[in-house]
Amino acid sequence: MEFKITPTIEGEEVPYTNPSPRFFEAVGGAEGMQKLMYSFYDLIYESDIHNFFPQDRAEFDKVKEKNTKFFIQRCGGPKVYEEESKGMDLNEYMIRVHDDFTITEKARIEWLGCMREALQNFEMNEEAKMDFWNYVEAFSKLTVNNFEKRENPYF
């Protein structure tokens, strides 16, 4: 299965669908989600966008744990992220969290590359992987908040 990355277009409406609860079951529940997300964040820690995250390993591990809770709840698991989102819609909350950072398309592609690698290395149903990928690939466009301007678009 191919995990495609489509470009973000400034101002474009981005339709997305939350992952099916079948993904949460297929990944192995909260324990499996933790395994997948910790693998993903370990790749992030070694990536070109590691500077978005705490450099202290103990602090980074707290981010991994917190963000894993987001994905557990977003994918139909227990409501373990309610305290962080303060009752706000999870997707809207996550978009607002990213407002504090300068997110470029290049950073989004790096993030998705780490997610793709983590998914490819995780043993589970390919259809469920694609369901999750379709969500993160589309939703990640909503976190891009810095569009590079070029004088000549051909260079």
C-alpha cells in the first residue's frame, strides 16, 4: 500500500475524516497505539523537525505520552485527552496548539515521513493503516501556518 502525500494549498478547504474506531481495535487498543506513537516520536526525535520538541529526553517523553493520549482518544479509544483539550473539539484544539509554532509544508512532509515509516514498520491490517494515514495526511494540512513566498514560482 502506498502512503501518498498531497501538497497543502494555502486557503484551500481541507476535508478529512476522523479515523474509524476499527483502527483503534486493529492497532491493539491503547497499548498498541502507545507502541505505534512511541515508535513515531522516536523517529521524530532523530528527524529534521526535532527542534519543535523538547531536547531534554525526559521532557520529550512527556510530549510522547501526552500526544499519544490525543491519538488514543481521536481514534475512538477512551477519553484520556479531555483534561488537555478542556472540552474543546479535539481536532480544533490540535490546530490551535500548532498555532504557537511556525509550521511549513517542508516540516509537514518531514512529520508525515516519520509517520509513514512508523506505520510501515507496524504489524497490522493494511486497510486500517490506510484509514489512519488518510486522516493524518489530510489533517496535517490544517497545521501548516507558514507558506513560503517566492518571487518566481518556477524556481
